[in-house]
Amino acid sequence: MVATLLKQTVQTLDKVVIFGVGLIGGSFALALKQQAAVRQVVGVGRTRAALERALALGIIDEIGGDLASALQNADLVLIAAPVAQTEAILSAIYPHLNPHTVVTDAGSTKSDVVDAARRALAEKVGQFVPAHPIAGRESNGPDAALASLYAGKKIVIAALPENTPASLECVSAAWQRCGAVPHFLTPAQHDHVFAAVSHLPHLLAYALVDQITEQPEAEQRFEFAASGFRDFTRIAGSSPEMWRDISLANRIALLDELAHYQVQLQRLQKDLQNSDGAALLAMFSNAQAARQRWIRTIEAAEKPGVGGGD
Amino acid sequence: MVATLLKQTVQTLDKVVIFGVGLIGGSFALALKQQAAVRQVVGVGRTRAALERALALGIIDEIGGDLASALQNADLVLIAAPVAQTEAILSAIYPHLNPHTVVTDAGSTKSDVVDAARRALAEKVGQFVPAHPIAGRESNGPDAALASLYAGKKIVIAALPENTPASLECVSAAWQRCGAVPHFLTPAQHDHVFAAVSHLPHLLAYALVDQITEQPEAEQRFEFAASGFRDFTRIAGSSPEMWRDISLANRIALLDELAHYQVQLQRLQKDLQNSDGAALLAMFSNAQAARQRWIRTIEAAEKPGVGGGD
């Protein structure tokens, strides 16, 4: 770790271009600036107001005009726009992409992003390093950006066979300067892992809240919901558009996890029908023990930081 | 509210007997004592060590010896032992129950408790007022007890037709002195409401964690689980024995909620299979809006207090 940090401190990026200067892109910029790891940050986006706000907040140094000049001599491009825009952004970048520029993203799904990158960047796809920072907050936009957002958090790098060691090192080093800890998964591994521990739980939480709203005594039920319900459904407060896009982008892995889960519920249904206390106890005990092991590991590994989405 | 409070301050209980001097029973005793709402608290339980600890902590004034003398002249008896013991405790109380004594409980399910009470107390069942305080913490035992546990929390009173206004008033007033806000539901309403907003979420959280442990790459999946997973599965850290008992006690209402939820998941499965983004968005948006309304209501209604179980 010390060796890595020493190595990082010598690298400063001359120019970073960020598509989408909200929570994710803005926090990346702020963290790099706080570490004096970048000389110039150029912001690109569809919303002029957000870009001007990012400029006023010191997140970016310049609002990118035409893409050719924005991308001129860029060391690193981060795409932190909604995932559904990734392919269009990569296609727009393609004609202006300098040979030494590395492009990365921050999308919550990876196989679909890789497909989009192959279509949009063609023979230049090796310059694209797919990635996913595991951090977030409930709020969005430039004002939500924090230099500390990634401190101690994971950055998953879903490398392509075409990526050079130098391009991987560039992305990995930049995120380390933000305080994140790099982890390497294949795009398929990434999507299965997050289908299981993030995407399915979001669907389950949405489905539960939706179910209660459809019941004749919905109001009474909500009235008595307490802290267990609050925590279980916190992720049902997440952006519906974002989670529609993630669900569709990762539908194959998600359908697989969902099918397993439906079998789990059939087990529970049978156990309840049979009043099989031993079977219920076995499942609950296994889950409780696994969660206790997990929470001990995670609390030991992660510094206290900003909570929020993932 | 002011009128109620003024009325409460004149009432002091001479003797309260508590079966189970842990978090729930202990906090009830501490709160009554803090309000000078009780002259004497007698603790009864199966574990001598817990009773002695409760005595040392000032939760109880006396460890009950034989039940006849413990119950002699009691104004109020609270059963705060595991729900599975309720019937045995009520049967043991029956021969010693003074005509003016009111008995209540704190169990998480009510229809089964009412059945147990009818069997155990027979013609004296009108003296039993079923209740359920909606408060908790992750920790248990006398040391976890807090005088403030019930401040601003709900106490559900699931009255029986046989209860007299005076017996309802006795239980309601005692909980109000603890800071709790009384709500009245029938036992069946109570069980359906909590099946929907508490019991089913517990099962869903246990089932998800259990599912991940059974996967070949369980360790990798847990490694990337983040704050959304942590909150969603917090209730899977709850006592497996307690939730087995609750699941069995409320299995009819729970099976009903579970069946609805299985239909919800079939909808999601179909929408994902058809890449039906509009249908996914409709469910997610409905859930998000409902949860946002709920959290605003709950945050306005509840004072900041102790979090934890329900």
C-alpha cells in the first residue's frame, strides 16, 4: 500500500474530461483536485446549468465547448452520465479520441457497457477501461459532490482483454488518488455479483412497497411500519429511471438471481404451510450467521464514510 | 393530549409484576419508575442471573418468589417473555390472579396470543389486554433496557370484546406514562398489518442472505455488498428463534402476504423477460413515491429516538 501510494504521488494528470458533473463525476474531480492529482478538469454535459454550477463550485475549471477541443490532449475521460447515454457519448468521442487518451466510465452495469463500447469505439476499444465505483449518496447533482465520497470505497475495474497495462494503471491510479481501492472483475463477474447483492435487493424493496400501496388498507399498514421497514425499503427511495435502466441493462443476470429467489420463497411458503419450525430456523440461522460475519468483515475493512446508494 | 396527560399524572400503580426483565420488560419498568408512575416492581423470570442483574440495575425492586405472593395485590402484570412462553405463563398466573389485576403482554403477534389467553385464562380472559409495543433495539437483556425506549413509539392495543374500559385504560395509561402513543387494532388487523410491514420483510431479508451463502461465489458476492445491502439485510441479523416463533404464530397472515409477493415477483420476472421498461418504471415510481410520502409522515410524527427492531 505504501509503495503504491508513493508511486501514485508522482503521477499528475494534465487534463481530465468529465461527462456528467453530478455526484459521481463531480466527486471524482474534487478528490483529484484535493490531491493535486490533476492540472485541468473540463466538464461536458447536456445541462448548461449543471456545468455552470460545477464551474462555480470549483469542480471543473472549464466548460467543454466542441468535443474536438475538449478532448484535445486529454489524459483521462470519465463518463459519469446516466448509463443509457454511454453509447452515444462514446460514439461522439470516437472521431476525436487521441491515441494516448484513456476513457473510463462509472456505470452500475458492465456487460452492456462493454457491448456499447465495442460498437462505438471499434478498433479503439482498448482505450476504454470499464469501471464502477461502489459509492453513492441519496442526493445528486454538482452540489452533492464530495471530495471524500470514494475514501475507502471499492472501485471495480472490469478490464477488457484489449486494455493495455498502462491504460489499466492510469484508471486504477486515478481512483486510488481519490481514496478508492481497486478490485478487478470480468464484466460478467461484475454483473452477476451486483445482480445478487444490489440489483435484486432493489427490485425486492420496490416490489414490497408497491405491494403495500395496492392493498385496501395501505394507509393503516404504512402507519405501523417501523425502523425495520425503513431500512429494508431505503433503496426503494432510489431513482426509478436509474433502476429501470440498470434492471434492463443487467436483465440476464438479474433474471437468474430472481429465479433463485423465487425458489427460496417457495421453500418458505412450504415451510410455513407445514409449520416446519426447524426448516425456518435453519434458514434464518444460516442467514443471521452469514450476515454477522459479513458485517464484521465490512466494518473492519471500510473506514467510516459517506453512506448512501450503490 | 394535554387532558390525557393531566389525567395520567394522577394515576400511580402500586405494584407491577413483570415476567421477563430484559429489553422490553426492563425498559417498561425503568420508564414507569422515571415517571414515578409505580411504587413497586416485582420481576419474575426463568433466569436467576437476569433477575439479579435487573435488581442491581434498579429495574425491579424485588425478585418474585412464589407466584401467589408475587401476584398478590398486583395492579398490572406485563408478560415480556418470548411469545412461545405466553400460554404457560398465563396458565401459571390463572389460579393466583386477583380480580382487580390487569394482565397485558408485549408479543409481536396477537391472534395466537389471544387463543392462548382464552385457553389459559378461561372466564378471566377479560382481565387480559393483548398489546404490542412497536419499539426495540439490536441488543437484549436487562443491560439493554432504557427508560427512553418507548418515547414517541406506538403501543398497539389489540383489545378483546371482554376487556372492560377500566382494564383498557389501565394498560393504555401505563404505556402513555412510558411515552408511548396508544393505537387500537383488532388482533386480526394487527397480525395482517405486521405480516405486511414487518414479518414478510424479515423473511425476505433472511431469504436473500441465505441465497447468497448457497452460491458458489458467495464470498466474492459478500465482498462487494455495500450500504444498500447492509440496510436491506439489517433485519436478517435478528434472532432466528424469535422470528421462527413469530413466523409460525402468524403463519396464516404471513402466507397471505407471501402469496401476494410471489405474484409481484412474477410480474417483475415477466417485465424483465419482455424488457418492459415502462412496466418496471411504473412499479418503481409508485414504490418510490409511496416510500417518500411514508418517510415524510413518519419523520414528522416520531421524535428522534432509539432505532432498532420492531
